Amino acid sequence: MIDIEALSALYELDEIDRTILETVAEHQRIDAELTALATAEGLTQKTRDGMKLHPAVAEARRHRVEASRLLASIVPDEQDSGGGDLTMHDARSDWARKAAGARWGH
């Protein structure tokens, strides 16, 4: 599980970063519960159409993907801010800037 307080000690988190990390933690909690449920009930279930993957497995995977996507949206800056604390920035801005440059030839 993600440790928001430990990250706060390493990085200067703004309100958006903290909200994203709290959402990631919630996705991780749900993923763990669904994984435990599927493990307890069996990863596959017998249906009239044959063996099927437990529905909780797909749902847990969806929560892992969403948590990964959210984490990728915030990344540490490459340079130190001078005061010893690293800052976080929105990676989507960098991606959008590069995409616009590629589109318009800059």
C-alpha cells in the first residue's frame, strides 16, 4: 500500500497530489479485498458454459490499472527545488506540450 505520509516527507505535495495519492490508496485497498475474495472462493468458477475466471479477478485488475494510471499522472521533478524538498508536477502537461509541438512542428 502507498504510504502518503512517507511520500509527504520526501516530496512537497500539493492538494491535488495528495488527493490523487488518497485515491490510489483506495484503489489499492479495494484491489486487496477483491484479490482476497477471489483467492478464498477460487480463481475460477464452474458455470454452465465451462470454467470462468472469478469476476473479482477482473475487477481487481481494473483497480490496479487505475491506480497505475493515477500514479503515472504525477511524477517527481528531475531537479531539486533548492530547499532539499522535491516537488511534484503534472506529467500530463509535459505530454500535452510535446504532443502540441509534434502536431504543429515545434
